[in-house]
Amino acid sequence: MKPQDGEPERSGLTLFVYIAVAVAAIGGVLFGYDTGVISGAILFITGEFGLSPTLEEVATSSVLVGAILGAIAGGLLADRIGRRLSIIAASAVFLAGTGFVVVAAGLPVFLVGRVLIGIAIGVASFVVPLYISEIAPSALRGGMVSLNQLFITLGILVSYGVDYLLSASGNWRAMFAFGAVPAVILIVGMFLLPGSPRWLMSRQQPDRAAAVLRRVRGTRDVSGELTEIQKSINVQKAGSWSDLLAPSIWMPLIVGLGLAILQQLTGINTVIYYAPTIFQFAGLHSAGASIAATAGVGVVNVLATVAAVILVDRAGRRPLLLVGIGGMVVSLAVLGAGFALGGTVQGGNLLGLITAVSLMAYVASFAIGLGPVFWLLIAEIYPLNVRGRAMSVATVANWTANFLITLTFLTLAGVLGRAGVFWLYALVGIVAWFFVLRLVPETKGLTLEEIEEHFRAGRHPRELKGVPKQY
């Protein structure tokens, strides 16, 4: 595809665009670190606070209540005050929540802190990819937005490492306190970055939008891209929640909501939150050993996400989704079989091996497909005037499904058995695979305005065809 007027070849890109994307993606570190740190910390929190299995689920899932609230408020916030200021505000709330958790003497104060942290990551989880998608050139947008997912996996891996280093002392407060470091870096970094050019144009600030585009495109002439953005704005009125009911939004909304819910119902965050617990189910009874095994899963998560960042603008979104979900289904089926046969293997060592290999394959499959591509697609398929609100709706659905899965995992494992719960997630994975096959579009190489025009014309998502990557 020939670049739009004003959108330069790759050689014209400035270092600034990479710096801007990397700084914004630190929001992914917040998301990932808090997602992962609870998995090791909960082993010690349960003992100190005397938590029952139900209260353990509440302590783990409380952050998701905040995330749902943050996702609800974040759409309006992102459209009104902008993507940049929303990320700064989320980072400040994250710091406040971390303070509450670190000083908590009992479960109530701990839960308040976790809800505040959840609000912060609920906002950051979709505003960060939204910001990146609106400053990235179309040919590199997939990889740049997926960098946020890579930083999420790095945050998870760092949290596992911190959990392991502090497991001997059981200092779970220090585990949480370390999360303040990326939050401070993000606040400082975002203060130094400009606003999204597309948001600036929607707020009738063309001069500022042009200045930002010149910095990130590496060329003086950005008139063509500004014209395309303005044309998109001109055919729309100011966005409102009722606009999400417009016929042209229905199919993108269905795609976003479907991926949001299915991503979580395949059980990914039960693995992230409860990985040490799962390894203890499989016979690794010491906290240190189970956290160390979990760190191995974290390394695989990072490496697979690196592969996704490289491939998403080459192979496309749909192939990565279909291959990744297929791998998740197989891995979950094998993991369930391992637990079903757990009572018959010698010494439990084979069960531990099956668990480790299956979890690594499962996480790797998620990391090349549903992990990064979901967040990328919801940053691409919605029109500018309701992009923040539509991403908010998809994110609320995602965090709500996350909450339900996290809150019920231990209960389901008790009712269905450890094998049954993973087989249930595998069945959901099969549904997800056919959903992608029938409904998810290919957006590779297309500008946001081209994608928007396709849906405004009332065409089916599968009729949207990506283009070969050119520079």
C-alpha cells in the first residue's frame, strides 16, 4: 500500500516516535506488574490475614472491581481531557493505591488499595494502546501498539522475579511497593510527551496536531494526513454514548466485545494470578519452588510476545489469533488430562512436568494471539468520535469477564475438579476460534481512516482486507 500523503516511508521516521511509544507503553508495565505480583504475594497474605479460600478469591479479584470502574470512567476521560492526561491521572491513582496496600494492617484497607490500583490499570489498559495507535504510522501500528503488550509481559515477569527474591522473607508489602517505580517513570515521561494528534484535531487544535505529526513522521509536510483526519471528523458529530448504537458501530462493537469476553473466558488470568497455586496443585509445595516455576512461564510469555510484535504487521492479525487460540485449546486439553491422570503417575513428578510444559505452551499461544491482538484491534476498528467510549465498553467487558473468572477459579476447581475447570476453558477456546474465523477483520497496513470508512459503509468485518507491508 502506498503511504498516504504526509505519511513518510519508514526511513523518514524520527527517533521521537519510538521514544513516545516506549514511554507510553510503560503503562503496560503497571498493568503487568500488578497482574503478576499478586500471584506470589497472595501465598503470604493468606497466612497473615487468615484468609479462607473465598476471601483469598476476594483479595485477588478486588483489583478487578477497580479495573471495571476505571474502564467505565476512562472512555469519557480519554475523550474529554485527552489520552496523555488520562495516562498521567491513572499513574497518580496507581501510586495512591500502592500506598494503601503497603500500609494495610488488615484486609479492608488492603482491598481499598487494590481497588484504587484497579481503577488505574482499568484506565491505562486501553488508553495506552489508544494513544499509541493514534501516533503510530499505519505500516508500523501493529508492532507499536503490541509493544504495550510486550511491556505488560515484562511487568509480569519482573513481578515474578520480585516475588521470588522476596519469597524467603515473605515480605509481600515490598512486593507491591516496587510497583511504584514504573508509575513514577510514567508520570514524568508522559508530562514530556505531546497529546495525540487525532485527539488534538477533534478538539480543533490543528496547529498543535500538525506539530506532533511532524515530530513523529519525520517530515515537514503532513497536510495529507491532517486532511484525512479532518475529513473523518467532518462526517461525524461530537461523540456520545448513544452513538454506540449507530448501525455502523454494531459490527465493530460485536467484534470488540466478543474478543474482550472470550479472551478472559479462556482462563488466561487464572494462570497469571494463580500460577504458583496451580503448581502447588501439581506437587510443588514450597512457595519458593512454585514461584520459581511461575517465573519460567513469565519468561516464555515475554519471548512469545516479542515474536508477536515482530509478526503482527507481517503475518497479520487474524493468522496470529487463529494459531494462538488453537494452541491455547490444545494446551488446556493436555493440562486438564495431566490433572485427570495426576493420581496415577509416580511421585507426582510427571504431573509437575505436564503442568509446566502445558502452562508454558498455553501462555505462549496467548501471547502471540489473543493477548496483543485484542488490544490492537479495539484501538483500530472504532471511529474517532467514539473511539475512547467504544474502547471503554470493550475494556469494561474484558475486566468484568476477568473478574468473574478470577473470582470463581478456586470454586470451579472444587466443583468440576482441577481437570474439569481447564477443559471448560478449552471449550470456550473452541468458541473463540470460530468467532475469529467468522467475524474478525484483517486491519494490517490500513490507516485508521480507511478502517473507519469501511465500517461506515456498512460492510461486513470479514470484507476488510489488510494490505502487504510496505515502507
